[in-house]
Amino acid sequence: MPVHPVSSFSATVATLRRAGCVFAEDEASLLHEAAASPDELSLLVEHRVAGLPLEHVLGWAEFCGRRLTVDSGVFVPRRRTEFLVAQAAALAPRRAVVVDLCCGSGALGVALATALDRVELHACDVEPAAVRCARRNVGDLGQVYEGDLFDPLPAALRGRVDVLLANVPYVPTADVELLPAEARVHEPRVALDGGGDGLDVMRRVAAEAPGWLAPGGSLLVEASERQRDAAVEVLGRAGLTPRVVVCEELYATVVIGTAGQVTRSGSTSG
């Protein structure tokens, strides 16, 4: 249904509220900031009322204090995933080698690279639209590749990765249709659907991760609370030492798998 032209802040709030936007005032402020004219404002409001994610309407998402480009059809980084980045920053050594798998807009890699002093950043995604978006966000901070998981990464990275960020899809296939329309309709299914139990992609990443991680390097993945035990088992079976960290405020569950250290004798210790 067409949206009548709006110009006043109160009119925008009322329109958004009627459309079911919970944070109508906050969204109205951002839309007014983004619009260069009343006509553009009306168009932005129309897109939002039609169900387009606010981040796609604005063309950016805020993540770890930065505004990052998020194009239409690209996965929108979630605020809870900032907790994963914080855990990664705490683990990263100086001059860390970082890989951001399933990078989407590149938000995680960019956030971690800007939080640390010196980073060798590599990011990749299977979705061409995500890769184009990530390349703009990453810029001179690193390299972005297109391909499935580890496939496009340079072989020279094997055994050198200190921090492996893998924001893999973990929604069980049967639950994808239960997601809010903003995600279900406007984000790529490959970024949401994790297979039967939601852990199919995580298993693939965990199986290959030990070959890419440096001694003592860590793989960090997000999971739901109900998946945490299964995710721990997945990382453990891959030969990593798993642990779980939780942020109740952000409803975030992060599972970390750490590779063993190489001893002087050449053997690997956990």
C-alpha cells in the first residue's frame, strides 16, 4: 500500500508505528538524517513500511561503533555478534593473522582489525553481493575473496591463522520460515540456513580449521543456547579444545575452539 508523503518527524513516527516498527522514534531519526528531501524521506519510509530491513533502507549498519555499508540482499550484522568480536580481540596476539569466513558485509573482520594494532586480514564469502559489499568496507585493511569457505584462501595461510572468525549460519532448516520477514525475505538464505540441526556449516569449518590455524590459534563461532553442547562436541571432534562464553545482555553464545601448541619436541599439546 502506498505511503502518503511525510515530512514532519511526528508524521514519520506515526507511519512507522502503524507499520509495527517497535523503535519508531529511533528509526524516524535515522531516516530523517538520511533523507536529503521530503520526497526522498517518503521513499525511504515507504521501503521501511514495506518490510525492508532498516539497515538496507539506510545503506549501512552500525557495528562495534562503526557505520558499515550493507547493500540490499546482504546479511545484516547482528549486535549480539559484537560479543564474538570482543572475545576475538582478547585472544589475538600482536600482528595477528585474521580470517573472516562467511564474512557477509565484512563487519567482523573490519571491527577486529580496527580494534587491534596490526592485522593481516583475509575475508571471504560465497555470495557475490556480499563480496562486493565487503570489499568496500574492508578497503585497505585486507583482502576479500569470493568462494566457498576455505576454498578461495591463499594456501600460504595454512598453519598461520591466529584468529578464525566464522559467523556461520546456524538456524535449523525447519526454523528458517519462522524467522522475521526482514531476515527471511531480504537476507540470503545461505547466510541463515545451517542445515537439519543448524550445525552443518559449522561442522565443515571445524573439520578444516586445524589445518589453517597457527599453534594456539582459535576458531570462534556463534550458536544458539540450545546448540551449545552440540557445538562444543563439533569443535572437540575436530581436534580443537572447546570452551563456551556467554553474554546474557546480548543473548550471545560463542564457542571457541583452540588449536594445540607445538612443543619443543615437535608434538602438539592441548
